[in-house]
Amino acid sequence: MQYTNLQILRSFPKTIIFAGATDHFMLTEYIRRAMHHAHYELMENGRFFATIEPCKGLWAEGVTLEACRDELQSTLEDWIMVKLRHGDHFQVIDGVDINPRAEYAQAD
């Protein structure tokens, strides 16, 4: 069975964080903008190594530049889900803020 990132986020034991289409697009935009900050290096062993400066601790490597880029994006998506699960704070990237905000219902 295939699951979307949105369905996976909804399955977390914490409060639903991304519930609507607008939030899904914001997550996609966050990933897109984060990838624009990717820094790639060719290592001595001939493999490529990549990091995203605003995403501390995130890195990936691959045999080719394209494989490294694909692995970096996949790792970024996993990194976001882990941080959401743990309630960690996200750095705002190019004005895109995916930090959860408390929503309150108005009492009668």
C-alpha cells in the first residue's frame, strides 16, 4: 500500500500537524527552497557529498551528483518527519515557516 507524506504525518501519535492542501504545498515549498541551499562536494574517493546549511546535521552522499541530490532530498523528507515527531523547531528557509502553530477553538 502506498502512503503519501501527508498520510504518514497524520498517522503520528501527536496532534495532526498538516491537515489541509495549503499546508501540503507549504511543506513542498519548504523542501524545494531547502534544496536550493544544497552544497555539493566531490570527495577524494570520487563520491559526492551534500549538505543543506539551514538543516543542521543533514547530509547525504552518492556515486553521482544526481544520485547524491536524490538521496539528499529523500533524507530531507525523512529529517522533516523525524523533527515533526519530536516536536523540534525548524529554521525558516527563505520565508517559509513550517513550524506547527497551536490552533484554538473559540469557546461559547
